[in-house]
Amino acid sequence: MTGAPGTDVTGLPSWLAPVADAAASVRPEQLSRFLPPDAGGRQSAVLVLFGEGEGEGGRRGPELLLLERAGSLRSHAGQPSFPGGALDPVDGDPEGEGPVRAALREAYEETGLDPAGVQVFGVLPRLYIPVSRFVVTPVLGWWREPTPVRAVDPAETARVFTVPLSDLADPANRTTVTHPSGFRGPAFAVCDVLVWGFTAGLIDRILHFSGWERPWDRGKEVPLSAGA
């Protein structure tokens, strides 16, 4: 069964069903207060890739694939993020399968991920990142056949890693970041990094609408520097 162009929800693991259900009904204003302008902005896509990882002593369960951007980049330097980037003409129509193709292409270019092992099961509404003027389409994928991943180009990506969803939902790892610009939003202290900004905001909403969110102390704050 398919929904948005280029998606298929057939055969997903049962724990992903709440994510697929949320993707089919969630509205953009439920995901972010930053919505795309009527005109302008650069069309882009990110791959929100769910897998099942194995750790010492067996499975550690559901996880998300993230990368840490190189510190030398002009935009969002050093920040953890989902794989992704701007749509290219080769990706096709932004209103059709273009975002799906772009998310998989960018993930391959950044992490070496084999797109053949990914089942795209949902596409979330377009959101906006004001600081970089990107109009972002989050593409949801199930890592049906995992393959090795790595930082393909160190000039762009510092490292590639996975984070257990249990760690992201753990209240001990959750905090609120504040920026001198006035930005205030959720963050996650996991895998020796602080995940914040657009990526953390989207993870926060996925946890909420999938029923995985656990009560956490929203008054616990971490200030960011002006250069962050």
C-alpha cells in the first residue's frame, strides 16, 4: 500500500506503525512554528531513517541514523543532522517523488548508504529553516537491509552514527537549548553530542506523535554561544 509519491508502508515492523500513522495525518503547524514562505526558499529533503541496531549482548532496538556536519561548513557547521540536502534537477518534481529521490541520493553521497536497502514509508509536510532559507521535506525510511555507513567526505561530514530511540526518549538525555538570537527549543544529549535545532525539533515531534515521548524537565536549559 502506498501513500505519498514514492512511498510504501507494506511490511513495516509493528513498532513503526505509529510513525506511519502520524505521517499520514500530521499537519505542518503541528511539527514546527517555522513554515515555508509563499515564495522563496531552496527546496531540500532529509532522510529520517529508522533501523534496528545490534549492540553488545544482542539487539539494542530501534534507532535513528544521524551525521555530524564538518566544523568548516558555512551553514550549520558542527551540528548533528539527518542526511540530506538541496534538490537537484536530476531528482525531479518537488511536488512528486523529487524529495524522496533527493533524500536517498544525499544519504548515499554523505554516508555511503545503499538506497536499495531503504523502504520509504512516509513523507512529512514541508518545513522551513529561516537561518539557511531551506524548505525541507522530511522523508521517512525503514532500513530494511542495513549496509555499512561512514563519513564519505570529511570536508562535509565529521562522522556518521546511530542513536537508539530509547536514548532519545530517555528524560535524562533531554534538555532545552537557548540561543542569544532568541531561539529556544528541545535538545538531546546523546552519543557525545548535543542534537538541537531543526533536527532536534523534528525528533521531538516524532517522539510525541508516535507515543514514545516520556515526561521530561523542560526547565532544564543549556545556553548556546552566539556562534553556534
